[in-house]
Amino acid sequence: MDYRSYDMSIELRREHWSHQHRMRYFLMAGAGAAIAVAVSAVANSAWMWPHAVWLFSVLSWAVSFVSGYLYLDTVDEGYNLVVEKMRLSHAVDNNFSNSVQAEEMIEELNARAKIVSKKSGRWSARQFAFFAAGGVLFVAWKVVEMVSAAIAVLPNQ
């Protein structure tokens, strides 16, 4: 691999990393906005049992936000591992370093990259799952609130 393709490969990884960040920041902003809307929806209202469902929706969005942050942290770690592995591979391919020692380091980086990849996948799945669960719970809270209000106005028989 020559320097030009090496640089292009690093740039491609950087673009992919940047895209991952933008997508996760979007979901994190959505979770933050959802929390703000949910809190404003119950402002000046007395605590009633349907608010328990509301509370779970807010907590779900909070977990989504934190999961997004932890995902970004693992993606950064994975990006650094991949760049280091590419740097070592480039050095071995061009006979710049001791190939036996570099190959061992590459194997170690591959093992660490697999662990980081699994961890980032779990955080990614949690971020989306909790974001969606928060939305479902918020809608469920509104439905429970409407049903409770309807039952309250029914005549007692």
C-alpha cells in the first residue's frame, strides 16, 4: 500500500467516524428534546398514578442519551485502534519495522478491536431501543391519562 492509498484509507475511516458521530448526536439531541417536552407536559400538574408511566419514558430517554455518549466513546476508541493497526500494517508492508513484532501488535490490536466493536454495537442498540421505548411509553402515558380522565367523568352507578 503506497502513501496515497494509505492516506485515502485513513480519510475514509475518518469520514465514516464523522458520520457515526453525527447520527448519534442527532439521536442524543432527540432524547434531550423529548425529555424537555415531557417535563413541560407535566409542569404545574399534581402527581397521579399515570405519571409513573411518564417517569419511565423520561428515564428511558435518559438511558438513551447516556448510551449514545458511551457509544461515541467506544467508536472513538475503535477508530484509534483501526488507525494504529493501519499504521503498523503500512510499516510492515513497506519494511519500515520489525515485521514479527509488528505482526504481534497487529494481532493484539485486532483482538482489542473485536471487543470494542461488540461493545459499541451493544451501546448503539441500547441507544435506539431506549429512545424508541421512551416514545412508546410517552404515548402510553397520554393514553392512560385520557382514559383516566374519561373514567373520572363517567357517572357513578
